[in-house]
Amino acid sequence: MEQARLEAFSDGVFAVAITLLALDLAVAGPGHDSLATQLGDRWPSYAAYVVSFFTIGITWVNHHTLFKSFAIVDRMLLFLNLTLLMFIVAIPFGTATMAAYLRHGGNDAHLAAAIYAAILEGMAVSFSAIFFWSVRNDRRRHEPLQPDTVRSALVRFGAGMFVYLAAIAIAFVSAPAALVVITVVAVYYVFEHTPTADAQATLK
């Protein structure tokens, strides 16, 4: 199966998802509250937009970096990648839902933040499953990773799964705090944690 076709499809889905985020940024327009008031009232939408934009963007960067190391594409990888993309496309829904309820607080805000964190948890689990697929068979990578590198990479690469789980729990205590935790994960993955041959050489 052609890897270029898989990556082109994935890039298209990432592009659509990141574009959909902007649809929730519109204001009501003239005839309502002043523009300044509307912008102030919609601060949760802008905060959630920034976090989600960089989360999707950083995931795309790491997706590109990881897939460069793959030597083959099989049916299992296609379905794992589809699962990842399913959660990527759901991020705009989670973003809009959280933004709508965050400012009002209460149980709905807690649930909205938990849903958002759960979507990101699904994304993290799917991404980690793709990495796990790649190290189960040496033929799947251009440069097989050593066992020590695999163990270290699993911890660094999969750390987001555990933090997103914590964010789900935190959401039921404080929705804004859950958003802060999610932001920290995005910052963490700005730095290189994708296991590659170069990273392996560095760790030796």
C-alpha cells in the first residue's frame, strides 16, 4: 500500500479539522452588544481555539515525523490511523462544546471539559497504538529501535495518555484547570518526543 496516499489523506483530515475550529469564533455582529462586550464574553472560545489549534498542529507535526520512519503500510496501520483521525475530527466538536459552557460554570461546564479531555485521550491512545504497531516488527521501520530505546520512547511518547486521563478527572473539579492541564500537554509535545533513528543514537 502506498504510504504517500495514506499521508495525503491524513493531511487533508488534519487540515479540515484545524479549519473547523475557526467556525466558532464569529460574533453576533451589529445590533447586539458592543463588539468589545461580545469579544470579552467569548474569551472561552478563543482560549479553547488556541489550545486546540496547537494540539492538532503539533499532532500533525509528530504524525509526519513518525510516519517518515515507517518502511511499510499495512491494513492494521490504515485502521489505526483512521481511528486517530476520528478523534482529530472530533476535536472541533469538543472545543466548541467546552467553550460554550466554560464561562457559565456548573455541572455542564465540568462535563464539557471532561468530554474535551476524553477526545484528546482517544487521540493520544490511537497515536500511541500506531507507535506500538511500528515496534512490534522490525520490518515496519526503516531503522529498528533497540529495546531500551523502545521502552524510553513509550514513556515519553505516551505520557499524554496519562495526563489526559488526569485532565478528565480534574474537569469534574475545575473545568478551567482541566484546560490548563491540556495546555501543558500541548507545550510538552512541542519538543521532540517522537522516536526516530536519530533519537535512538542520542539516547545511547
